[in-house]
Amino acid sequence: MNLNLEGKKAVITGASHGIGLAIKESLEEEGVEVWDFSRTNGFDLMTEEGILKAKEILSTYDRDIIINNVGGMGRCQMPEFRTVM
């Protein structure tokens, strides 16, 4: 399938398994540069440290696509999480 996404940049949270991984792999097959913000890659977005780490990277990273697939936001320790993405 060609979705005309080649050269685009995407950020996906929770992309280490399940639906997130399937989305990541599909986008990569389309030629999208994908940043995987998941716990297995050192981004535990349920903690302030993980959110700040992601925020630092995202502040200098242009992105065309954002897929927020992280679960358990009720446990998030940083209320302003939604402003990071």
C-alpha cells in the first residue's frame, strides 16, 4: 500500500508491542522516519523523567505525525503531559 508518506517524520508512544508496534512497522514500510517513545526505549511516559526526556527531544524534532498510543494515563505523574506532544 502506498499512502504517500515517504519522507515524513512520526512520533509514536507505546510502540514496543501490540497495536503501537504494528503502526510503527507499517509507517516504516511506507518510508516514514519513526521515533518510538516507549518504555523499552527508555521513555517511561508515566514518570516525570521520561516525559522531560521526550520533551527535550521533541523540542528540536520536526514531526508530521503523532500517534499517542501510551496506556494508563491515569497513573501519569505529570499533569502537563499533554503539552509535551
